[in-house]
Amino acid sequence: MKKYDYILFDLDDTLVDNLENVRYAYKKMVEHVGEEYTEEGFLKWYLLDKQFWIDFHQKKINVPEEYQTSQELFVQYVRSLRYLMYFEGKISLEEAFLINELFLDALNEVVIPFEGAFETLRYLHEKYKLVIATNGPTVAVKSKLSKIHCLDFIDSIFSADMTKGTVTKPSREYFLELQEFLNFYKTNRMLIVGDSLKTDVQGGMNAGIPSCWFNPHHEELPLEYEPTMVIHDLQELTRKL
């Protein structure tokens, strides 16, 4: 008898190789402002981007009231702040809005799956309800899944920009809204699969949902995290479920 009904997959760095995806979009971004690509610049952007979302999750990012009039404007403003920070005053907010659209479009152009993503989702789709649970923009999710030929295996997509107030993983509120979206409340019958200890595994711990840490680089597990299981390649999941 199967242990779970729903498998909640993270997308970036779990099913999709986000590093190369972001590198391509970054090249488009710096070309747009007339700068050359450098590895140093890309590393600066990559680290800034990661820290930005950590700060956002911790509610350290302030959004002026005029950008809280709609969910779409709120999300656009928050995402555009990263470009203002990176270019350090060289661009206006209006230009940052334009770069955000360019960056999102570029993210959709080149999408590289993790090895085994297609085979794993195809196998699990026959046995479970598969859900993409991501902090990434909804607009990019379907495109990415289509480009790795996996969209047909996914039953539902849930993103932070679909929530009230844009709550994100790992907050308990994110997973409460996800349960409401799915109309399914048996947390012990769900499994979160993701690469991030801070958002996926911690999210499971916060919401009382079992989790599977996807650890392709064989990193050491810190004592403060307690995933239900650990896998090092995606197809390992088909043997454990």
C-alpha cells in the first residue's frame, strides 16, 4: 500500500538545472545594459539573488504602499529590486521593471533538466498526484516543464505568487494555502521533494509534512534539519516509494 497521495516537487535545482538557466538569463541581462559577461559578475549576481530571497522570506524587504495595490504589481516590484541592487543605482526602477521581463523571458528560452527528471515523473505520475510547489514565478513554470517534456505528468502547479501576500516556502502559511488550493489536508499523506534544506525540508518541518532532500552533491546534513528521506539522484525516489 502506498504511503503518500501527493508528491510536492520543487522545480529549480530539483527537476531543472537552475544554475545554467540563470547563467543564460544573466548574459541576456548584462548585454541589455551594454556590459560584458564575466564569471565574477555572474557569481556576484547569483549570490545576491540567493541572499535576496532569504531576506524576503525573513520579511526584511520593504515594499512601498503604492506597489501593494495588486498582487501582480507587488511581485513585479519585489523581483525588480534585485536588479536595482545589482546595478547599484545605474538604472531606474522603470528600467528594472523592463529587465525583469527580459530576464523572465530568457529563463524560458534555455531549460536543462536534471538527469532522470523525465523518467522519475513519468513513473510516479502513474501512482501519485504530482504537484509543483515553488517560490518561482508561475509564468515560467509551465514553460520550463514543457521544455523538459514533463508538463503532462504534473497534476497541479502552486507558486508563491498565487498566495495571499506572496508568502513563500518555508513558511507554514505557504503550505496551508497549498493544502487549501489542493483541497487536501492530510499532511502525513504528502511528501515534499526538493534540493533546499532552508525552504523544502524546513518547510516540511514547519508544516508537519514529510520531506525528501534531493542531495545530488552528497553534502553533509546539518543536525538542525530532519528530512524523512535523502536521495542523491532523482530515480532513487522511484525505488523508495
